[in-house]
Amino acid sequence: MARDFYEILGVKRDATEAEIKRAYRTLAKKHHPDRNPNDPTAEKKFKEVQEAYNTLSNAEKRAEYDQYGAAGVGHWKTTPQGQRVYQWGGGSAVDVEDLEDLFSAFGGGASVFEQFFGRGGGPRGTARPQPRRGADQEKDVTIAFEQALRGTTLSLELTGGPNGRSQKIDVKIPAGVEDGQRIRVAGRVPGAHGGPAGDLFLRIRVAAHPYFARTGADIYVEVPVSATEAALGAKIDVPSLDGTSTVTLPPGTPSGAKLRLAGRGAPKRGGPERGDQYVVIKIVPPKPLSNEQRQLFERLRELETANPRQDAPWSP
């Protein structure tokens, strides 16, 4: 007796498409003949896993399997001797005439045969498979840094719908979405045989930006300044999400200091408010030093009276 496809994959009968795919990948790797050269049963187990997945990963085939079992997902073929047989599972087959006799023996006669296999042994016609909810799907999508901040609309192609057909849909991504966020798009995966639609779940991957970094709704940008700008103070132009902004660098600004631009960050979830932007200062000494610059720095060193490390935690 053929094993149950759900039992072969080790999943429940209400398993999602993602759960079935994960189980298949694990078992296919485990039983692949190339990984088990000394196990004569590996190829048989691998074929069982493949057959189970081919049926349960297709919404229409799965619905037929749930209603009729393995025989419901078989196919008609003609043998080299011209005999017409119905084949399913791991090679089980029965002659069309024997099959009609079998149904007659159970009191159903030709009417039951036609209901199950269709008139003339063709595709099933009058039988009505039960409506089945569309299997939820998960999909990874990558969007640009700017798209995550301002929102965008993506055109996606979904596979595995009824009859194995794919469909194209447009999905709106809200402004302020974060890397790793999971978005539910309700009712976009069609059901089988008139069943309700399933949901699409998107995992958002946000591409890195050349110079902006993001933590929650706050934006960070590292800005190099000269030693004299840091010591004496200056007005400097910095990039922001809204274009170039001018900030005031106070005299004596240390490297690593953060200058805050309030309300210039990314949109916050669930409202019109925005986070802040922080300009992170990086002091860059001149390289190489001219003779005049070296002399001036030597003179500055002679004039220095404070030890910049006097308040360090390791200082006595």
C-alpha cells in the first residue's frame, strides 16, 4: 500500500506551502543518492519524497489528492502493446476495462467510473473537487534605501496558483519600512476550485546606502572635517535626506561628536512624524604636511597645556 504523501514529508495535512517546501528540501538533501552511495534504499526514498512534493506543492493536485488519494493524481497512458492503462504512485497501473469492472463490482457501474475519471477515461469531469483556500506564500523582496524611506509600489509575479499558473500583482510598500520587516498582503493568493484566497507575506530587505546608515527612524552620516575646523569651529555643508544642509560646528568639537538635525530622519511607523538625522564628526589631519604646516603644528604643540587623556578611565 502506498504511503501517505503527508507522512512521507513529515507534515500535517493543513501544512502551508512554505512548510511543505522546507520539509522537501530537508528530506531531498538527506536521501539524495549522491550523498548515500552505500545505501541501496536512498534512491527509492528520494523518489518518494520527490513524488510527494510534486503533488502537494501544486494547489490543484493537492486538492485532488486530499479528495481521492494517490489514484486521484494519476494519468492515462498507452503501453507499447497498445493497452490503455491508468497509472499512479510508484508505478501502480490498471487496464481501463479492468477498472470499469472494478467499479461495477462495487455496484457503481459506469456512472461512477465516469464521475471519477471522466467520460471515455479522460480527465475527471463531473466530480467536483472541494474548494480549497489558497496556500499562504512568503517572498523575499529587496528595495532601495530611498524606496524604504518614501514608500514604493512593486510589481511581483506569484507562482503556484490554481492550475500552476502564475500571476502578476502590484503591492504597495509603505513609507518607513525597515530591513527585515514582514508585511502581510491579505487575499492575494487565489484558492483552488472557488476556495478563499490565501495571504502573501513579504520579507523586506533594504539595500545599503553609499553613505547614510539607519537605526529605526534615525539616520546617520559620517562627515570628515579638518583639525582646524574642529578646533576653531566652522559652518559646513552636509548631505541630508532632503538635500544639502548647512550645520554649525562649534569650536573644540571632538571626533565622534554627533550634531542633531531634528525631524530630518526616516518616517516613523503609523504616523507622519520623522526621526532625526545625526551628523557624526570625523577629524581628518592634513596629509602630507607642508613644511609651513609642520612648523605651525610644532608651535601649537609647544603651546598646548592640557593633556587630552587626563580624564581617560585608565589615567591615574
